[in-house]
Amino acid sequence: MLGGGQLGRMFTEAAQRLGYRVVVLEPSEPCPAGLLADEHLVAGYDHAEALDRLSEMCEAASYEFEAVPAQAVEYLRNRITVRPDAQPLSVAQSRLAEKNFATQHTPATPPVPYQPIEEAAQLPAALEHIGFPCILKTDRLGYDGKGQAVVESPADAEAAFARFGNVSCVLERQLDLQQEVSVIVARDCEHSIAYPVAENEHRNGILHCSRAPADISGVVQEQVQDSARKIADALDYHGVLAVEYFITSDGVFFNEMAPRPHNSGHYTLDACVASQFEQQARILCGLPLGAPTQHTPAVMINLLGDLWNGREPDWALLQGDPAVRLHLYGKKEARPGRKMGHLCVLDPDPDAAYARACSLYQELSA
């Protein structure tokens, strides 16, 4: 596994349950995945000797986040099986590339109206075309709300572009959202499956809560699941893919994709027959896909470092409730905005699960 964060950690747990040994390549020590892996190679993702060592020890490799250099994935692919390969990683590393890709392959769920920005001189015409309010986003290296700015005037746009270092950006129309949803797709060499759609709530650009199944019509569910499968097919994707969508009164719009398991799919660990991480391990190892069936409605809430506030939260509030699952990632330092873990509440009544999750989070925050 290239990457030692919490996604790599949960993959490691799933792969080991299936009987496999796991080697993690991650420059930071200690790291969440490295604490559980059978071996942790402490080196950069593009370190040739470490990649050679990984290919000698392993028969197959995957990655847990988009910052892994595509060149490193290509280097490994010439030696061992890598799933997914470098092409979807390259697409997902650029907001402009993934929007162009969605425009071409899923016209029924097009991207939010957008314009590429390479230099400040392009802003006036782009702003006139997109209109206000809008959002300026860096083309690369933006996640969890980073590299984004709401624009309500030409001066806002110029200031944001300068603040981002005059790098390539994408200007998007800001939509009047009804809901934000995401779909997890697992695809092997022959088949693809889609998990129940999750409905997401963000705070300060970071995912706060996911409810699954989402409170949407059957028509919309089929529409976004079909769209996500088409993206996976067009990429000839082998692995777990997450695709996010905006639902508005004007229709459904593609937002972005992630070529890996996703935060909004964490509910699958506790509420589905086979989790997104088990699917990742199965596809990597050439096993049949597991069942994505959801047996109980679930609500997942992220636990950020803000909750610590100088002390460990009172986990007894969660551990005493049989309907609650607590997942901590083994990170030593709690920082504001840092994902330290998540909780998941299961209940046959989706509204009761949501109410219980919100209540528990408030108690933890007090």
C-alpha cells in the first residue's frame, strides 16, 4: 500500500482478515497504517530503491490517496500488479481533467459550469461567463476545503488567485444545493457494483456526516449510480472509486471523484456485508467482488482533532451504546481539522440513527 494514513490502515485490516500480509510505503513514522502492517517501508513514494523493495516483497500494490506520484505507480506497474493504475490517478489529480472527463463520458450528470484559469487576465471573461457567486479552486492539490475560495466580486477573484500563487485554477458556478451525495463503485476485470448512495454534510470544507442510504428518490439513486459506473467503465477502472454529486432543482451535477475508498464510504465497514476496503483488497488480489448489500441504515460522523481540546474525549459515551461503532486511527497528535477517527450509528430507523449520532457528537463536543 502506497500511503500510511487511515485509509491505508482500514485496507490493511481488511486484507489481513482475508489472510494476506501487507507492506506499507510511507515516509512518516509512525503512521496509522504502518502501526498495523506486517512491514513499514519508511521512504518517499518516488524513492526508487523503496519501490524496488516493495515490488520484491509484494505481488500487488494499490494507493490510498491522490498525492501519490503517478510516475511511482507507473514504475511499480512495470514490475507487479497495480490496481487502480496510473491513468485514473492522473485524471483525479487535476480538477480540470476530471471535469473534462465527466463532460465527455457522463453528459446526463455534467460537471458544475466551469472555466479554466491559467492567468489573471482570464478572470474577467470567466467571471462574466460563470456569474456570481462562484468558487475559485486550485486545479491540483486541493482537498478538505483547501485551495478553494468563494468569489463574490472581481476583487475577490483577483485576491484569491494571487493567494493561491497564480497557479492553474478552475472557476465554478456556486449552485443552490439541495443535497450532496456520493457513490462508491467497486469494479474488477469483469463486473462492477455500486453501494447505496450516501448523503453528505460538510463543515468548513471537510466532510462532517454521511447518512446511508441517502434520502433521495429511486430515480436519482439510479441516475448517480449509473453515472459513477460509466465513469469507472470509461477509465477501465480496477479498484474502488468514489464519485461525488450535487443535487439541485435544476438537476444532478458531477462534483469530483477519488480513485480510492472514500470517507463517505466508511459506513460500509459496519453496515454492509463487504466494506469498501474489503472490495479494494479483493480486487487487488483477484478475488470475486463481495456483496455491497447494506443490512442496516447508518450515520457516520468524522471525529476531528478539534474535539480533543487539550484532552482525550470521553469515549465511554460511545462504547456503552451497542448501536455505536467507534473507529480511531492511531494518530498521536490531535490538530484542528485533522481526521482522528469516526463514529458510526446503526439503527433500522434512519432518522433515529441520525438523531442519535448528532446527540452523541454534541455530548463529545461539550
